Amino acid sequence: MLYIRHIIRTQIYLPKMLYSQVSLIAKREKKAKAQVIRESLQRGLKQAKTGTIGEALQELVDLGKKLNLRGPTDLSTNHDKYLYEEE
């Protein structure tokens, strides 16, 4: 259950079909429509946050391996050279 300390009132516009779905769920679960919307929004935001920076970096590493890309072998010791020197 979602516990709220500070509630901020907001107004949203829902398409008729979405409003109907919220109404049906609210009636079925004997909850207020606002509660159904808050819980659905919270679940959706949790799912959206699952794509972390670490996962994105891992995808880049995997892509580099798949394409057999190679970088300089001395990058960890000469990073300033590669970052700031012009060729």
C-alpha cells in the first residue's frame, strides 16, 4: 500500500478508455479511482527506473565485444594523453 505524507493535488486528463479502465478496477477492488491511479503510476515509475546507468554501460561493453572493438591497451595509465592531446 502507498503511504503518503504530503499530498499535492493535481489534475490530469485521461482518455475515455483509460478512465473507464480505472473506474472498472476501482469498482472491482473497492478502491477510490485516485488510489488506483496513484498505485498504477507508482508501479509504472518503478519499471521505468529499472534501466540503470550500469545496465546501459554493460550493454555498451557487450556491443563492443560483439563488434570486436579494441581500444588502446595503455588507456588506464595514459588517459590524459588520449583525452587532451590532439592528433
